[in-house]
Amino acid sequence: MKVEDQQTISLFVQEVLNTKESRHLLSLIAPELVRMWADKNPLKNKISGPLERIIRNGFLPEPEENYSSLLDSAGNIGKLVTIAARMLTKIHESNPDFLARTFEPGFKKFIEGIDFGELRDLMDGSADDIAALVKMANDVAWLYPAKLVLTLSFIPDIVNGMLLIVKESVNRFNQTSPDIVADIVLSLVRKIDGRSAGKCFNELIELIRSIHTGSALIGDPGTPKFLQDISKLFTDAAEFVDGEVLAKARVALSEDREAICNTTTDVLKENPDLWLKPLMRYADIINPGIRSKSYRLSALEELPEEDLTIAVNNGISDLDMQEAAEVINLFSTLFNRVRSLKPAILETLVTQFVNALDLYEVKDAAGRMMTDLGESFRPAGRAIIPHVVKAVCRIVEPADDEYEDDMAEAREMLRAVLVGEEASS
């Protein structure tokens, strides 16, 4: 060890021992060490008695407390940390697993000495006691509401302090040249082990797969254990959920969301640059996403055609289209049931919507939009519309099925519109 390191350690020890508490502790420990040294040896016992008194009397006079000097020794504490780090670095050069080997025996004994079954029993049997403890703590706290409020008032101060720390730290980065900041951040990124990250991610997804597979194995046929447990959890919770309060809470959250949105809009109105500047750069914000999707699709296009076809076929062929159709069936059934009870519900809603429209403005907007876009979309329309018309014609042409009567009426109405006649109903 270097001479200056020895001096640093010696100085720090002196400053620690110069405090009242340290000297009092030594006045208790040193005599005990002397008695342990004397043990049952007659000669040592004769010496130990006077020696104990000398040591105790030597430490008992309490000097003036010297906490300030101890606080002033923070630099020495930093040096001690540096010395310890330097020693550990040298040890690791020759013995990389020094800490593991050093702590292994004690940690092993620690684990072996714990009866985890007893801990499990403790946790299982202490749920009510913990609840009672929490209730007691709240009961006592609310006996002194002023103290409780004062305690809670620390939270904003803590948050404000954290914000100041983050602001000051980020501000220092912003005051540094961009190339240095980028180099610092990217150097941190480069030190992240991508292989370890990939292995970690692989283990996580394998864990998910294992849980899913194990759930199917230990559950009843056709009903994974995960589904059973989640169903029981939700069922038990639902018994104690107040539906009326839940509805009111959702309304409250919706109204709060509206208030926040309106407040944000008011702030933007008072600070138009916060609105206008991003709007001016809207294309710059959207274009990277468009280019990213284009690049991804182009990468798919470059894949071997056979492999891509097989992958797409396997992915699509397993889609449960019967369940998808059942969704439409159930929606239609639900709509018909509601309409049978309230026939005018949809008509009323649509009427209210249309009546609220400024049809003159809508008409002008639609006309100008079609005028502006019609000619531009004409090539695409001429390429697409023929196929649409042909498909519609194949659909409406006569056929021997249960829909022919309705389709014949539709064809008659369409013919009348095209030739300018009044359709017979």
C-alpha cells in the first residue's frame, strides 16, 4: 500500500475516533477484549484488572464533539473509496471471481440457515395481521391529520427536487457541443452487450411459451390452467366492484380528459408557436414513417418468392374466419333486437347529425374536393372502376336464389334511374 494511502486511512481513523460516540464505544469494547485476552490465566487476570481501568478512564473523558471535522473529512472518505477500488481492481486482475469466492461461504450458510417453509407459513398466516397493522397505522395517522397532511406535503417537494436534478443535469448536456453529447450517449449505447440483450429476450419469450404450454398441460382438456385462474380472479374481483361507481368513475375520467384537452388547447391558443411550428413541419414528422413502411415492404419484396408465398399462406390460412363472421352475425342480431324495441333510434341519430351539418358548406367542400382531385385520380379511377363495375354487375345479375326477388327490384330501380323513368314500387 502506498504511503499516502496509509496516511489517508490513519487520518480518517483519528477523526472518527475523535467523536464522543466512538470513544464511548471503545470504552465498552476495549475492556471486554482485555478480559477475553486474560481468560483464565492467573497472571493475565492480575494484569487485566488495572489495564481495564486505565483503558476505561482513558476513553471516558469526553472531548468536545468534533462532528464538523468529521464532516470536513469527506475528502478523506472519497480517498478511502478510491483506495478500496484500487485494491479491488488489483485483486480482480489476478482473481476475477474474488468477491464471489469471498462471499460464497457466508451466503451459503445464510441460505442454508433459513427455513423457507417457515417463511412461507409466516406469509400465509400473517395476511390478516398485516391488514390489521396497516389499519392501525392509518387509524393512528388520522388521529393527527395535521401531521399527516404535513408528511404528505413532502411529496411535491421531493418531486420538485427530482425535477431540478433532472433539469440541471440535462441543462449541462445541452450546454455542451452536440458532437460531444452524441459521443457520450453513443459510447454508452456501444457498451451495451447486444448479444446478452438478445439472449435475455430469447429467455423471456421462451418463458412465456413455457408458461403457456405448461398451463395447457396442467389444466383441464380444452381449458388451460391460466384461463381458469384468471377467470376465478376476475370473478372474485367482480363480486366486489360497484357497477354504478365504476360508471361514474369512467364518466369522471372522460370529463377530466375533456378538461385537460381543453386546457391544453387554451394554452396552445395563447402560445400559437407550439401549434404552428409542428404543423409547419408535419410532413417532416410523417415522412420518416412512410419511408420506413416503404423500406420494410421493399425488403419483403426482395425475399425469395416461394418462401414468402409459403409464409403468407401459412399465416393467412389459419385465420378463424368463422369466428370473424360470427362477430358480424352477433352484431346484426344485437342491432335487430335494439331496433325492434326502438325502431327510430338509428334514424333519430342520423337525422340529428344531418340537421347539424351546414349542407351548403359540405356541398361546396365536396364539389371543390372532387373538382380538385377528380382529374388527378382519373387514371387510377379508369384502371380500378371497370373492375368494380364488372363485379357489381355479376352480383346484381339474375340468379336462382332466395335473394332474387329483392335483387330484381333493385335492378328495376337502377334501370329506371339510368333511363330517367320513375321506378315502380
